[in-house]
Amino acid sequence: MIDIRSFRDIVRLFYIFRRQFFIGLWVTVALIVVGAFLWTPKYASDARLLVKPGRENLTVPIDVTDRATYAPQSSQRDPIIDEEKMLTGRPVVTQVARLYLPEMQLPVEAPPGFKNALKYHLKKTVNAVRDGIRAFTVMLGLSEVQSEEDRLASRLEDAFTVTHGPGSSVMELRFTWGDPVLAQRIMKTWIKVYTDERTSVLGRKTLVVFYDNKVRDTDQQIESIKGQLRGRLTQINGISAEERLTAITKRLNDLRTRQSELLAERSALEEGAAYAAGRAKGLSKETVAERDVGYGPAWLALSNQLGELKRQRAEALRVFKDGAPAILALNESITALEAQLKVEDRPMQRGEKRAPNELSSLLAKSELEKAVRLREIVSLTSAFNKERDELVEARQQVLSSEPELARLEQALTVAERSRLLYLDSLEKARIDQALDDNRINNIAVIQDATLNPSRASPKSLVLLALALPAGAVVGLLVLYLCSVMDQRIHDGGRIEARFGVPLWSTVKDISGIAPDNDFHASLHRIYGTLPLGQVAERGLTVGLTSSRSGEGVNFIAQHLVMVLQAQGVTVVVDPASGKAQPGEIALLQASNLLSNRQAFLSLGKADLIVMVVEARASVVPVVDNALGVLRTAFRKVDGIILNRRRFEVPTRVMRFFQS
């Protein structure tokens, strides 16, 4: 328990645990130096692959239409991650391990040179120990049996890394191994195995056969559907259900219209025939003409000539006046013709003529025609009814066959569309198969496997340069852990807050040196804490105790006696009565509280109980336990004296920080 209040306390903390600090420092430095010289070097081979946009790494939606030749990359998923998983997948690693397993199992001779031979034998020993541990754990059932191929695959997988930058399509490959040439060969083999495995997995070898079979099946399906459709259309006597229904419906509508017209015409004819028959009964069969009156030809000619002259005179009056010679001549001619017309007689002829009654004949003829027309209408109505029944039956047959025809037509349309898509996909599959056969894909090697003779790890010079700083960091970490786990009491800074008991004084350690002013000041502080006012009346009994022996109860009592005697106070150490007399101070020594039964008897007579704690030796749990025992037994603990307190920082160091 150390109270850190300033940088001086941190320096003191270093001097308290400097042994542990230097152990951590030098152990770390030694391990780094040994690793720099004995660590087996690793060599890295690098390569770069470019993933171009293509059919293997695109997110293409599945729909019923034909797929586009190019689809944009999905923003929700980085396709390069899938390529990395395929590149580092177990199938690829296992194939590479299978190819190099015989070479790895060949016996290797120890290389020349002491350091190389030491590395070789050390590595061989480590491998043997690891194999023994693996065999033992397998025997206990704690692990499973692994073949040499699986173990080599695990090693190769650990040595291989692949990365790519955000938004980049370039995969950066790195393989680390103990031999640069072998690392380059394994990297090349890895890339070749990856491309072959990728082509094998993503290849379209079976798509051509699949789409070819699908085209043939679709052709057979189309032919079967067409045969069924032809049979159905033959049954309904049409080219399609819709066309046949339209024709039948139109013909039925025409028949119904014609039947309505014929019915109206029949009613009209029947009414007309009945009316004609009724009227024909009241008419005579013959007609008689008794006289015939008419004008004579001479009179008619003169009358026409007179009218012509009057017309000429009216036209002439438009040009001439009444007294003109032409008008006068026309007037004379008109007067002469009128006189002659008056003289001419109008002769009249008389006679009798008998003939059949035309109206009666017409009515008889009309009645006959209507009877014939009625007979025709009856025949037409019978024929139309028969045709209508046939059309209704045909329409019913078409309606019953329409769902099946619609299903067959839809199936034929789907089959023809599927055939077109299958043909297109078949052509694409053939192109893909040709690309796969020629190993053409969207993976391009933009940097082949490199041969790097310079080691990738360890960086010996860097390790040697960082040995001391790393050791210092480890030492500081050890220092911190020791300070956290340390339960010892080093000073009295937090005693009162931790234990709830006042700290009377902190006595400096004077082992090997003479007492100084600090030591005497701490003793006088104890003297100043004592309640000296009651000494003259009834005396004062002070019990000094400790949780274990050797914490300085005797030492504190002896020096405190000297201080009290120097002040003129009578002091008694462990009196026989156990109590101080008036005018004197009695000091009771009760060390080793947890093991000494007599200590409890002595402390029962004390007026003050003070616990002595040895710095750098007493631990918090023990002191806490002892205080708990004292509180339980005597209901009080009056103070704590911290003995042998040492300030570990040398004086020259403190002077350096103070200067």
C-alpha cells in the first residue's frame, strides 16, 4: 500500500520494485536478442490479381425476361470478398498441400554452420515436442487425429494472406515461408489451383447439355400442345375459340333479327290477305262503260292555232305597241279564228264497253301473292329455327371447350417464349463453355509471384534496436503489476483512511546508521500524542502490540523510555501489577498478538492500545485482521505506529531531481 502523491513517490516505487523491473527488462532483452539470432527467417512472395467485372461476380436479378449482358455491381455486397473466400477456401488450400506434401516430407540435412545447425536442431526439437503433445492430447481425446495433409494445409493457410483496399478490384496476395524459392513456387501453384478450381466450380460445362435438352423438350411440348389444339379446333370447326364464338354470335344475332322481321312480315301479310279477301267479296266481277264523249279534230286544231296566235301577240306586245302593224295583223288573225271557231261544231260520240273488274283482279292477285309469301316465310322460319338450334348447340360446345383452348393457347405461348429463351441461353452457354475451355475469365494476374531474397521476418536489426525500449516497457508493466498486487504497508499516507485508526507516528529505519533528527522527531511526536495531563493523578498505561513478533514493539518501547525519562517522566516497562501508579507511565509490551495469549491479558489493563506495524513487512489483510481482533476484544484501538519506515530513493537521486 503506497500513497502516490508526486513524482518522487513514483521514483520511490521504482526503487521499491527495481529488482522485479530489471528482471523483466533483462529477460525481455534476452528473449529478443535470442529471437533475433535464432528465429527462423521467413521470406514473402507477393502477387496481385485484378478482378474485372464479369458474369461470375455480378449480382443479376432472376426474372422471366432475358438477362442483360451486363448488370451493375450491387452496392450492398463487395464481390471481391467472395473472391477472397474462394482464394483462401479449404479446397484450394488442400490441393496445394497435396501437391507439396511429398516435397515437405523429404528428409532435410542439417545446414553447415553452428548457428544454422543450432536453428535446425532447435526447430526439430520443437516439432518433436509439439508432435508428442499432439499425440498425447489425441490419446486423451482432447483433440482429433489430423493427417499430414491437413496439418500442412493449416500451415499454408496461416502463411497465406489476401487483402484489397476499399473500392479496389485488385487482390493483394502474400505468402510467407522459410525458403524464398519455395514461397514463389507455392504462390504460383496457389494462383493456378485457384483459377482451375474457380473455372471448375463456376464453369458452364453442363449448361449446354441442359439447355439443349430443354430446347428438345420444349419442341416436343409445343408439338403436343399444337396437336391437342388442332383436335379441339376441329371439334368446334374454327381457327380459334374467340373467332368461332364471334362468328356464331354474329350469325345468331342476324338470325334473330331476320326472324323478327319475318314474324312482323307474316303478321302484316296475314292481316293484308284477310283485308283483301273481305274487300273482294263486295266488288263486282265486271265493269261497263256506257258512253264516251270527246271534241272533233278540226275544232281542236283551230283551238290550238288560236292559242298559238294569242301567245305570239303577247310576245309581240313586249316589243311593239298596240297600234303597230304586227300587232294589228295578229289581232285580225285572232278575230278571224275566233269567228271560225264559233262556227265550227263540237261533235260527241256515244257507246257501251264491258270488261273484268281490275280492282277485283288486283285484289285476287295480291291475295295469291301474299299466300305464296306466307308459305315462303313459314319455310324460312322453320329453316332459321333449325339453324339457330344448331348454332346454339355449337356455341355451347365452344363455350365448354373454351377453357381448355385458352389453357392450350397460353401453354403454347409460354412454351414458345421458353423455347426462345432457352435458345438464347444455349448460345450463351456455348460461348461460356468456349471461354472456360480456353481458361478465359475475369481474373487477370497483373503481378506474378515475386522472388524476394530479403527476409520478411524477423527484422533482426529492428529487434536489436528495440530490445532495450521493449524491455523497459515490459519492466514498467511488471512494475505496475507489482505495485497493484503489493499488499505491504510502505508508508502511513493512507493508514487512517484505510483502517479507521489514527496514525501516531512514522518511525524511520535506523538499521546500520545512528539515529538522526528525523528519528528523534518521530519519537517526540509519539510523546506529544500521549495524554500527559492524567499522569500525575492516576498514571498512564500504554499497551504496545503487533500482529506478529519482530515488528519492533521492544525497539519502540526502549527508545520511548529514553525520550520520556529525558522529559523527567517516570517510566515503568511491564510492571508486575500491570497498571501505572500516579505520576508514572507504564509501557506494556504485547507483541505477537495473534499467537500470544498473554498479550490479551496485558492489554486488558492498558489505558491506551497502540499497534506497531513494520513497514515493508506487514500486509494489509493481516493488519486488518489484528485490528478487528482488538476492536472485538477491547472495543478500541487508539493508534498505529509505523516502524522501520524507509525512503528507498537514494539521496543523490533526490538531489538530482531537486537541482
